[in-house]
Amino acid sequence: MSRVALVTGGTRGIGAAISVALKNAGYRVAANYAGNDEKANAFHEATGVPVFKWDVSDYAACGEGIARIESEIGPVEILVNNAGITRDAMFHKMTPQQWHEVINTNLTGLFNMTHQVWTGMRDRSFGRIVNISSINGQKGQMGQANYSAAKAGDLGFTKALAQEGAAKNITVNAICPGYIGTEMVLAVPEKVLNERIIPQIPVGRLGEPEEIARCVTFLASDDAGFITGSTLTANGGQFFV
């Protein structure tokens, strides 16, 4: 029977593309979402991917949601930690709430989700964890001290956990997308996109969500079994590490 893949934030943007790509690759996919019932239900109707609602910043809710998925679909063997939010502000204006909301979702959410499936992966001697970080976790970004800190933390989490999982055939890797043509990025004023963002990207365009999804599909596959603790940058040449 095909493996079960769980994608957080899996009904919109990059997450939706990942869910569809994994389904097309033969996985049984479950897509988590936090709040937009209308978009999630439309995604389910369009793709047939089952959707499950909970907030990844809530540890207990993660446990309950994963238990439901494992009861209805099967044990989670591939986890894609994609859920993320932004609460941008210059640091001198950033509130504690803006800081904690982003850290709790974008960093603590990785612990909350991964911790729930880790023992099962160890017991089965197989697992794939793919963490969606960001170019701004690598280079930083003005007005995103909270987001950049969380996404940089995702990379440290990836490297540390990869060392723990290796002996149990569990790989843990990260992907750092650059500017991708999602609803969030396309909401940026066209003048800003064309004059300030795209000129920084050597390939001369935004990335497509499907390009990130193909990276995930590879890292989730048996072909990527010797790759762990790695960060795959997909940013059109905007930033090199």
C-alpha cells in the first residue's frame, strides 16, 4: 500500500501544490489547514485530497489531528512542515504578540507536528521529514525579525534532528524557497514586484509553487535516502549559501 504523506498548510499556495504533487506521485495525502474553510473545501472538491483542520501551534490539537489521520488513512510516514504565517513589522514597532504568533506557528509548529510522528517513524524504521523554510531564514529580511528568526530556527532543527533520525532510516531536510508566485506574493503591488523584487532574481521571474513541490517529491522519495540534514535552496539564484 502507498505511503501516507501529511502536508501542513496543505490547501493553499505552495502547500496545495505539494499536496497535489505527492498525490500524483502515488502517495495517500492528507492536507492540514488552520482557518479558511471555504478555500480548504474547494481544494478538497477539486483534488480529492482529504483535509483536516487544526492549528499547528497547538500541541494537543496536532496530536488529535494526527490520530484522526492515522485512524482514517494510515500511519504518517512523510511529514511536510509547510504551515507558516507572517506578522511583518519593523522591529521597533513589533509587538510581543506579533513575535510569538510567528514563532509559535513557524518554529514551534515543527516541534508540535514532528514530535507526534517521530516515535512511529522510529518504530517502523522509515520516515521523511521535509521542512519548508525560506530564503529570509538564510539571509534575513528587514521588517521580518520574527519570520527570519523562525525560519532560521527551522534549519537548525532540521540539522539536529537529521542526526538523530539517520540510524532509523528517517531523513530530515529543508527547502528554502525564494519569491514564489503565491497569493501572498502576488498581493504585493505590481510596481514593487517589477522594480524591487524581480530585478533581484537572476532568472528574472518569480518561482512557481509546483517547482517547490517537485523538490519535496524528490526528498520524500526512496531515491533521496542518502540525503539528510540538507537545505535545498530554490530561489532563482537570488541568494547563495
